[in-house]
Amino acid sequence: MFAVVVTFQINPSDLAAFKPAMLANAATSLADETGCHRFDVCTDPARPHEVFLYELYTDAAAFDAHLASAHFKAFDAQVAHMIASKSVATFAKVAS
């Protein structure tokens, strides 16, 4: 497995528009990408403008396919102006 964690800081005025777009991207990833096994969208009420993603893919190639997908590219273009900052970290499974 290949894990991806993403943390977004969303501009306060864009949070209401960002969340539905993010949820749609996650749902489409799970439904249409055979290499996407999990795509959790998380928030903490104490940090309302922070959105945390936890994604699991078969391997790095499956994640690369996600990034190249039409639905991800459309999502990315739609929300780019809403994001104040973004960090991405990836992890390859070592053992269970």
C-alpha cells in the first residue's frame, strides 16, 4: 500500500465552496480509480479552515494515475484559488 496525507489551509471565505468539491473528488476517486482504496476527508472543529486527507493507493503508480485523472485535474483547477497552503506527504508500507 501507498499512503498519502494532505493538509490544506483553506481561505475562510472559500470553505463553504471547497468542502463539497473536495467530497466529490474523494467519491469519484473511490468509485472510478481501481488503485484508490481509501479517501478520507477530515476536519477538526477547533481548526475549521484546515482539511486533512488520508488516502490509500495500491502503489505510487496508482497515486500518479490519480493525479493524472481528468476529475482530479478539474478539481485542482476549481479549488486552486481557495487554498492558502497545502502540504503533501507520502508513505510506502514497510510492514503490517
